[in-house]
Amino acid sequence: MKQRPTLETSRLLLRPFTLADAPDVQRLAGDREIAATTLSIPHPYEAGMAEAWIGTHQEKFEQGILANFAIVLRAEATLVGAVGLQINPQDARAELGYWVGRPFWNRGYCSEAAQAVMAYGFDELGLHRIHACYFAHNPASGRVMERVGMRYEGCLRQHARKWGEFVDVVVHGILRSEFEILRGAEPAPPTSTPPTSTRTTGIS
């Protein structure tokens, strides 16, 4: 079994989800306001859904198509949300996704976690590009993308259907060379190795 890595930031621990996290996931993701801003989180969030979701992570990680992290406060060991990459190894790209429970909004946790996971994607997985999407009626998510250096790439009009209503989806993206310039590093040469393996640093 391939070990999933854990990442650290100044305030956060980004680690693999375990089944022990399921009650907190159900409580936080079960908030209707969280579900309203995501495409994949159901509402109501019923018993057993969190366990089923967590149970998919290891297999998908071993397949090289998913790297999901629990966002945990280092000081209190409190679970506050989730962040991850849905990986396309063929094209060396991934979609960044995240959510943070409502009690923990407006504290910069999303940006801090997203920055660390993007670095992991480029440095450890050899990704060439990372993009992220948000519903146009949720500009706060777009501000997270801007803070971590992503660029606006367009609006897909009425691209998704949420609760029976078609909604616009806004796309932001960043290339590895752009990310490295932002953090003051020299751009690395392109890699031809598909991002299917990781180096352990201690981690829908």
C-alpha cells in the first residue's frame, strides 16, 4: 500500500482522512451553505456518506488520480475542511478543490491549504498545470484562487446544474512556471514523467 503524505504549513496539518474523521466531515459538509457552493457535496449529507467518501481515497491515490487532504489546525488538532487534487496523469494537470466548514471561514485557511497542495502538485507530482472552478455566485472562492496566484481563464456559462438550476462556472488556472516565479524560484525544466507517484514527507 502506497503511503499518502502529510503536508505542514505555519498553522495547518494537511493529512490523510481516516474513518475517525467521518462525524466531523458529516457535521461540517452537511451544512447547506457548504453544499450550495460545491458541485459534488450532497445535501442532506446522510449517515454513511462520509465513510464511503473517505473509503475511496487510498485506492484513487494509488491509481494516481486523487490526492485528498484533511485540513487540520495544528495547535488544536481540529478538522476544519478538505483540500485536494483530482489528477489527470496523461496531461500532467489537476483540478484543485477545497471546502472549509462555516465556523472557520474568513481566517485564510483555504488559501494556506491551497498554496501547500499546489506546491505538492508541482514539486512532488510533476504537474504542469493546476486549475480550479467556482460557481459565479460564490466570489469568495474566486478570491482564494487569486490569492494563491491563479489567473482568470474564463466563464463557462450555465455549465453546471445545481439543485435543478443551471449556473455559471468560473475557471482559474496556473502553470508550474508561473507558480515558481511567484515563489521566487527558477522555473524547472518540463517533466515527461506522469504524476503517478509521490514522495512521502511525513497525507472528491
